[in-house]
Amino acid sequence: PTVHSITHTPSIMSGKGKGGRGKGKGKSKGGSTSSASKAGLQFPVARLNRYLRKGKYASRVGVGAGVYMGAVLEYLCAEILELAGNAARDNKKTRIVPRHIQLAVRNDEELNKLLGSVTIASGGVLPNIHATLLPKKSGTGKGKGSSQEY
């Protein structure tokens, strides 16, 4: 009886909630673990595997393909979100908008190369003024030598 009461007492969990989306379902002993959580990823490994199979990219798709693809996508997202969050903080904003993603991608050499042919909607352009368009320093000759004189 004491062991039985210990197993059903609610334990302190991490901030992930109960794990399932259903209601009223307690912790089951033989609960299935998702392939994403087995791989330690946030991206859905099983869904990526299904997309790879349904997409007919190859006649056979290995189990590790979805894991690898999920890890790569998760890394890219984390990298872009990190840089975009820095860009948002630089602009004194708490929310990331497409402009911040654009600034993050275009200021990073490798991400800019990867997403070189990509247009980000509502992203704008990098602030850039060509050096020849900037006003010249007035150090030599005050009135003479102006480009407007003939």
C-alpha cells in the first residue's frame, strides 16, 4: 500500500508539463517516447522521416535521416533566432520581427551565403551609403576648387 501511494503521488516535473496533449490521462507505465525526445531534439523526427519517404527523394530512407535533418534544422533555427534576438535587443525591442531576421542573416557571412537568393518579406535592406556619396571633408581651399565652378 505504501509503494502504491508513492507511485501515484504527483512528482515535481520540469517546465514541460505532463508531456501529452490529451486530458485526464495520468502517467502510464508503458508510455511511448517520441523519436524526437529520444534524439534530444525539438524538431519532429518522425514527421521529417515521413516527409522524406512521401517526397520520393530516394527509394529507401534510413531511420537516422530524420534525426540528422532535424538536428541540422534545429541548429540553423537556433543560430538565426540567436542573432535575430541580438538585433532586436540592439533596436530596444522585445519581439523579433522580420526586419531583425533580415539584419541577422545579412550581417552574418555564412548565413548570408546560405540565404543569398532568399527574399525575406518585410525585411528591408541593410543600411548602407556608398562612400562616394558622402559629403567631402572641407580641408583644402574654402571658395575655390568647387565642382560647380567652370
